[in-house]
Amino acid sequence: MAMNIFITGGAGYIGSHTVKLLQKLGHRITVFDNFEFGHREALPTNVHVIRGDLRRKDDVVRALTANPADAVIHFASYIEAGDSMRDPGRFYENNVGGSLNLLSAMLATKTRVIVFSSSAAIYGDPKVIPITENAPKEPTNVYGHTKLIVEEMLHWYHRIHEVRAVSLRYFNAVGCDPEGELGLDHEPETHLIPVALKVALGLRPALEIFGNDYGTPDGTAIRDYVHVTDLAHAHRLALESLASGKETFNAFNLGSETGFSVGQVAKEVILVTGREIPMVVKPRRAGDPEKLIANSAKAREVLGWQPKYSDLRTIIETAWRWHSQHPYGYRNAR
Ligand SMILES: NC(=O)c1ccc[n+]([C@@H]2O[C@H](COP(=O)([O-])OP(=O)(O)OC[C@H]3O[C@@H](n4cnc5c(N)ncnc54)[C@H](O)[C@@H]3O)[C@@H](O)[C@H]2O)c1
């Protein structure tokens, strides 16, 4: 059944891929974004867009009142964990304060369904791999703490106000639209694969490897990479399960359940691009765990999620296609 869906941060990386999928399925979308990091070019021309800031409660109350929604998907937040350790207040204000304003607007408009972008960062440095949803939640940075606080707020809004909520805990979101229309345009870019591709394009001098003395086979840190289009599909499934009443409150890990080291990813980038990737080893970054790998059995079993694009080769091929055609991002396509 077609729904009216209000999407915060829909002009960002994961948001825009999700907007594309949901619009194709016939849902009516309103994107709410301040465009600090989002791109109008990443959205279909016929999608309804509202420029507003979640930190201004009036903006979001007005937008949701004018566009009554069956459900909200909440992507908008700051995402750089390193920045969160330099300027925590900015992160609490945007990620927690902005979410509180959104929840107030939802109550004011009797909107009761929300899918929230949470993160593997809520687990911190895990004791047990792979990580299940019940693992201890001990974030090692402020960014992860903001996500945990919002999950806990959702718990209380569920109990007190009957808000139905699913938190999706993404591991490392990577890759680009398999049809080549959408990509990743973060400035500054800090994520491994897009940075490696910029090095391959000659736009950066070298790939920095943060630590080669971890207890892993090649000494570099291991992460779980999940394709952005697979994440988009998980949002669709979460929305459907909330809309049908099958789910009322839940949280799911979304990862490929496979770990690759930084060194393995760099090798694959060299293979796919056929280019040189000069590398420099730097000290470990504070708070960077050795190994993060998801157990996503719950998402597969309860939501019926089946990742299709999350193998490393497809991830890097789809990303390379977009980055090589848009070396300077959305505004400067080749
Ligand atoms: N990228 C990842 O690997 C990853 C991993 C785990 C979780 N997440 C979460 O997924 C969500 C989306 O991440 P992304 O990589 O697409 O980030 P992104 O920066 O590309 O998208 C975030 C969007 O939110 C908008 N925004 C931020 N603050 C806003 C505000 N106050 N008002 C209105 N709009 C605002 C930005 O302009 C941007 O378009 C975030 O909540 C992030 O924490 C991302």
C-alpha cells in the first residue's frame, strides 16, 4: 500500500538511495533536509523537498503539519565520529536535540511510525564477534552515544506515546547505486573506500592506513561493509513491518556478516580500478576498534532482509563507476 513518508536527511548518501527505491515502489515522499551535507542533485526532480533544519522545532512541526505522513524515516544527523570527539556539543545538539524536535513534531501531528538510522558505533569495542543486537552498548565516541540516546528516547516514546519504532544499526555503509545514478559526495571525505578511489583518480596523494599493528592477519583493522542499496531495502522492510503492525518496537543490525581488513579493501580497489594506490601508515586513531563484524541473522529472519550487493567486488565496482564519472561529486560530473 502506498504511504506518505517524511524523510529527514533524504538528500544525503543513504537517504537519497532510499528515496529512489521508495519512490519507485509508488510511495509519496517528502524530503526534509538542511542541505548542509545533502545534494539536491541526488533527488528525483519530482520529489517534494523542504529545506529546513531539525534544530529549529518550528521548521519540522510546520513541515510535518503541511505534509501529513504515515511514517517517518530519520536519517538526518552529523556522522563523523572524529568530529564528535572534538566538538561534542554540536553532535548532541543536532543528533539528539534534532531527534527530540522531530519526535515532538510527530506527536503534534499524530505521526506514530519511525525508522531510525542507528549505528554499529553504539556497541563500542565489542568483546564478542560477530556482534548481535544484545551485545553491550558501550560507545567509544560521542557520535555513538548520540545514537544510543536516540534509541533510548524511542523506547520511552514507544512506552508512553505508543510511537512504533525500528532502529536500524548500520555497519559501514558503502557502494553506490547499481544503476549509476546516485553516489557518495561527502566533504571532507573520510571513509576508506571513497578515499581510496580518490587516490586511484589522482585526487589525493595517498591512502592513509590508521594502524598496522592490530591483532589481525595483516595488522590492519577489520570492518563489515554493507551496500547502500541493501540498506535502502532494509528501510522498506522495516516500514512495511511497522505499517502492518507486525513490529511495534525493535532494533536490527545491518551488515554483510563478513569482515575485510583495510589492507584487503585496498587490494580490491587496486584490482577493480587497475590503478596504483600509494599508502602511508599512520598511528591508530583513538577509539578505533580492531574488528567489527555484524551478526544480521535477526534482520534476515524477522524482516526477511536479503542483501544482494554487499560483496566486496560489487561494492567497489558500483562505487568506482560513480566516482570515476563524478570525480568532484554531484556538481562536477564528467
Ligand atoms: N554512512 C555510514 O556508514 C553510516 C553508518 C551508520 C549509521 N549511519 C547513519 O545514517 C544516517 C545517514 O548517513 P549518511 O552517510 O547518509 O550521511 P549524510 O551526511 O550523507 O546524510 C545526512 C543528511 O542529513 C542532513 N542533515 C544533517 N543535519 C540536519 C538537520 N539538523 N536538519 C536537516 N537536515 C540535516 C544533511 O544535510 C544530509 O543530507 C545518519 O544518521 C548516520 O549517522 C551512517
